Amino acid sequence: MFPPRTPEHVQRAHKSIIPIYEFLAKYERWAAAGDANSCDFALGNPQSMAMEGFVTALRDATTPQSASWYAYKTSEPSSREIVSASLKNLTGLPYPPENVFMTNGATGALLVIMNALIGPGDEVIFNSPPWFFYEGMILNSGGRPVAVNVDSTTFDLDLNGIERAITKNTRFIIVNSPNNPTGKIYSSETLVKLGHLLDEASKKLGHPIYLVSDEVYRAVVYDGTAFHSPTKFYKNSIMVYSYGKTLLTPGQRIGYIALSPQIDDVEELRTILYSSQILSGWAMASALMQHALPQLEKLSLDVNELQHRRDRFVKGLRECGYEVRTPEGAFYILPKSPIEDDLAFTELLARDGVFCLPGSVVKMNGFLRASITANDEMVERALPIFAAARRKVLRQK
């Protein structure tokens, strides 16, 4: 299965993402066999044309204005200034531009952080159900992933579970809010308690446990729910962000790492993150995307439109007999599968042109994950198929 002498941690990282590999292979077959009436909720991909403003920004940025327009780029001063001002508005904290590192999306940002901070035997805590690749990325960087289940009723952080999971080897914790896949936004009360917990644990250990705040969906919140950046409540925080969600353009990547202005060892962290960016395969945002950033920073997908689609989808599924919570943010709804085997149920839906992610791929056995980045017409076409599929499996029980 592996080339001779493949390192054990690389093998474990590969094995951790086999479920998503297997799903993507199925998804490609579904898409190939589908037609114009297929309803694609499988991934957080756009199902409509990109915003005109996004296309204009890239078109304008394409024309070189100097000989160095497309020269090697790191984190351009102009990009850092834009992000620094944005973060002051978001958090109230004065982020120095030098604390900002422009990356090729959030995945690139996470890779840079992990390669910079994880050493042999280091542990990284993350909450489960997780984003697909946390575990594999931690393993691939030589660390040990430590999953802590969220509360199964509220999807809130299990603070007691996090406290129990901390050991002398804990290097950092990843917190994702609004959460993929649950849609949960963690309250300021919860985050205050988490910050206090991490502060006390750091004092006992004699070194900081970093909090890595993955907040790529922070602009996608519904019903007036307040988003609070976890970085506001704990000084040793590292923020990760991607514009790909806000712009709904995940294939054209730009994001950043931002070190809290209150963080310990800031000079050392700046140095090691810069080195890690270079050694991770020049993991900086491209020249084009950085030149376009002044216009991109002003753009956003229509969250009200997403909320309307969420409401219609949730209401329609409930009318079909599905159990489904209303997410507070992000792109996904999580209906409970009418049968325990969510893999089998997604196959059944796919035969009629409705594509969903099996919950088991994200450690949510017995659920489906459906992305509301689909269009309204897909939702309307899909609801009768969801209803028919549920009736069929219940008759067979």
C-alpha cells in the first residue's frame, strides 16, 4: 500500500483521510452519471456564477503596474495593513501588521502553523465532529491528534472534556467557530471559560498552550447571532482566516495567520512562522490575490440569501419527517438519516440525483451533511426526493 520505508506518521496521516478519499471517488461517479437536474449539496462549492465584483477585482489586478508585479511575494505590506485594520474593527485589538502572514487559504495557514509548532510527542486538541483534515494534518506534522467530543445535544464545547485532555505534551487547541459541520457559534460565556481554562493549564505546565482559532466562516452567521472571535478571550491565540468562504470562491485562495497582539514570545513566533511559510512550499498568498485584496476585502456573499435557503431547507426537511437542527452559522445543515447507515442512505439519494456528504465522513454517524451553497432550485427539486427516500427505507425496516 505504501512505498518502502514510508514513515509511520505519514502512513497514519494517509489512513486518517481515507473516508474522504472514498467519498470523493463516489461523488465523482455520482456527478459523472448526473444531469442538469442533479442537486449537489455534497461540498461547500458554489452552484452559481461568482460575484461580479470578485471577477472585476481579479481582472483589474491581472494588469501589471510595475516590473515587480509578479515577482516573488511574501506578505506584502499593503496586504498586512488591510488585514490589520480589519482585525481592529473585528476584535478591538491593535494587531500590528508584522503579526499578519498572508497565506494560500486557511489550509495553507494551518499547515504553516503545524509545521512551525509541532514537535515529536506534541499533542493537539481539536473538537469532534471535526473538519475533515485536522487529524491528518496533525499526524503529517508529526504530532498526536486528541479529539474531544462536543456536547451531543447542544454541539457546544465540552470544557470539562478539554480540561481532561490537556497533558504536559499539549501544544495547542484548535477551535472552529462557526463550526463545520455543526453550524454552532460558541458564545462569549463559553469562550471566557475556555480562555480561563487554558490560562490556568498553561501556568501549571510552565509554557503557553496556544489557541488556534479557525474562523473561516465568521462572516456567515444567521438570525443576528453574535460571532465572538475566540482570540478576544485568550492572549496566546493565533487566528486563521480564509476569504474563500466569504467570497464563495474556495478554489482561488487567499487567507492569513494573525498573531494576537497580546501573545507571548511574539518575536520568536514571527521568525519561526516566516521560516515555516518558506519551508512549507512557499505557502504565501499569490501576487494576484494580494494585488486584488483591497477590492476583495469589501466583498461578501449574500448571507440573507443563504439564511433564506437554510430556513426553506430545514422547514422542508422537517415537513418530510427528518430531524434537523437549525445551524447558527457556516454552510451546512445536518439532517438525521432515517437509517443508521448514512453511507447507504446517501447512495440511495444519489441514485435520484441528490448528493450529500455522509455524516460518518466527519465523525457524525447516522447524519447527512448538506451544503446550502447549492441554489434555491436544487432545494425545491430535492425535497420530494428526500421525502420519497425516507418513505422507502422506513417501509423496508
